[in-house]
Amino acid sequence: MQLFRNARLPWDQDSTRLRDFMVHQGRFQAFDEPGALSSVEEERDLEGALVLPGVVDAHVHFDDPGYTWRETFASGTRAAAAGGVTCVADMPCTSVPPVVNRDTLRAKLTEIAPKAHVDFALWGGVCANRMLDDETWRRDLQELCQGGVAALKVYLLSGMASFQALEQSQLCEVARACARQGLPLGVHAEDSAFVAAQDEGAGDWASWWKTRPGEAERLAALTVMQAASTSGAHLHVVHVGSGAALAVLEEARRQGLRISAETCPHYLAFTREDFGRLGSMLKTLPPVKEATDREALWQGLASGGIAFLTTDHAAGEWPREKHTGLFATDYGGIPGVELLLPFLLTHGVQAGRITLGQLVEVLCKAPARFLGVGDRKGALAPGMDADFVVVEDASTWTVSAHDLHCLNRYTPWEGERMGARVLETWVRGRRVFTFADDAFPAGPGWGRYTRRHGRDHG
């Protein structure tokens, strides 16, 4: 039995209250006024530090097995723990082989489970490569669902030969199959025909950026809207970077369609203007857009038009893959799992864009519900997994890639000031990170596979 005294917990939308809480066998058991809970053998005074639910990052690429020169599950989950992220959901496409059936799911779990510092869910995937045989891909999808995957992922535009994009008719087929299984379907939404028709120009950043404007996302959002309308499935658009695309998705929701969206910190922080100073360090897909898009996304996060925030953590080998000599061939991806919580506390809550209650919703509760683990993750409540993060929210520090814990240490936030720091991270009642000695006391293997529970009701 563990007793934590004098924790400052979120209360209402934008206030906190001092509380004690008790943890037993890895779950929260009770919360009460300071001094009201009985003393136990293991007791800790948090001295008024802010305590939040463990963050759930529902979209990461930890590249294991297969691309481990970019990231490993050990390094990725260490970075997660250092950032207050207690559960991640890893994408199916950046593994060798991709997670597309029962056998590849098992192979993935065998490889990554011994390395995990925090709990993890997994996305399964459907790609055009696997849809050549109708019976096979439908069986694969059912097996993935039985294996506990949190959601299915597809692309409308893909540069991966091993995970090819779907046509609109294929998207609708997969959406209908997901509806029958009660599984949400995540979509990388850029219109492939529109992008292919653009002139790639001289190969510098400005020419490349013009091939993937907001219109490519808007057109793809219309395709997603149509698939949701004809299938009844819950379609989820990942990493939305366009205000015009978000407007389409918000209209779809007003029409009663089961559509949700996520965005990422880089879309809330940077614009096209920043490519001039950051170059390929800022390259990701889809690219960041204009200042008007950035403002629309902040508004969507505050209003609920965007369901939650993820990082799309995807590191290339630094510096080789980010400096190939041609912007078009530079790797597209940004590592970010470690900075997610400090970023949103600093630029969201402290900047007055969102409340503390909204932060808990978009970083903890909503992604946990989406992944089908909301009965265990994402909240400070009796019976839930004792996943929590201790935060110093009056601490100013400067981001340095050297101090991060992912494998390839580069960041577009280099030199940026953050106004909150993660002091400790706990997963199921066990401390997995301490800032004071930069330690990961639980070690690899403490994190466990968190299967989806039940059908999707998003």
C-alpha cells in the first residue's frame, strides 16, 4: 500500500485542490482531503507538486523491429517516461514486417515487450498490398481485432512500398469491415491525385512545400467524410495540419457522422515561415501550414473539434537522413514524445489558450477512450491504473536535444523555453522516471501490452 500526501490535483476546469491519494496493487484506491487517509508502510509527501494523469500518446512510430537505427522501443519508451507519457500507441507501418495480421502482431509483441519502459497499445494496419485477395485481408483484420489492437491505420497517400495507399473504394470497404468489428479507423488524409499533379520544382523546401498544401488535406477530408457516411464506421483523421480540412471534419460531425481528429504540437507551434531557419528538421507529413491554420487548430483543440493531441513521434537518423542534399529526399519526421506535456502546459495552459481541465481531456482521457483503454488509463480515479506524472509547473528551462532520451536527438524546439518540467513518472504504481537523477528505476520490461477493451463507441 502506497500513500501520497499533498498532491495538487486538477479540479473543475482551471483550478487545483490539495489531496492525498492511495495506491494498492498498481491501482488508485482512494482520494481524500489531506490527512484523512490512514498511514501505511510506504508514504511520500509530494509537497504541493502538481499531479496529472499519465499522458497517453496515441500516435508514435518507434520503428521496432526493422528500423532501429531511427528509434528502438527501449529508447522511445524511455523518452516517453521522461516526458510524463505512461502509455503510447505504436503505428503498424514503420516495422518490418508491418503489423497487418496475427503473425506480424505476435512478432512485434515478442520483440518490443521486453524493451518497454511504459505501457503500450498497438495499431494494426490495412494497406493496398494486402487487399489483392479479399478473403485474406478481411481475415487479417478480424485476427488483429482479436489480438487486441487499439485501432486500424490506412493511408490515402503513402511513400512506403511496404504499406501502400488505398483508393477511395478500398477505404470504404475497410471502413465497413471496421464498423462490423467495432474498431476505429485512422486515416492519413492527403489526396494522392492532387499531390501527384503538383510541380515538384527545384527540390528546395519551398518547392516541396507547395506540392502538399492545405487543399490536399481538405480534399482527403471530404473522402473520409464520404467513407464515414456510407459505412457507419468511426473514422479518425490523424495529424491534421490544415484549418480547411478541420472545417470539413467539424461539418461532418455536425451532420452526425462518427468522425474525430487529432493534431500535433508542431502544427500548433510552427508555420511555413519556419522552414527558412529550421529546414528539414521541421519536415514531416503533412507539412506545417500557415499562421491561419495554426490558429484554427488551436481553436479546434479548445472547442473540442480536435479530439486529442498526439506527437506522431518519428525520428530519422540524425544527421544523415535529414541532410541528404535534396529536401525532397530528406526524411520526414519529428521526434516529440518527450516534449508533449511540457509544450501543452507552456503554450496551452500557461498561455491561456486552454484550461488545465482541457489539457487533461486532450492528453489523457480522450486518447485513452479512443484506444479502448479508458476503463484503465487517462484519469485520476479509484480503480484506474495508478499512472500519474509529478510536474513542477513553475519551472522554466531551455530545450536542448542533447538532454532528450530518444535515439536520434534533434528537435525543432532547440533553444525554446518551456514553463513546466516533469519530475517523476509512475506507471501502475511504480516509478519509471525521476528527473533528479535522470533515472528509469523500473527498467525495460515493466511496460506491458494494453489491449483494447470492447467495441468502439467514439
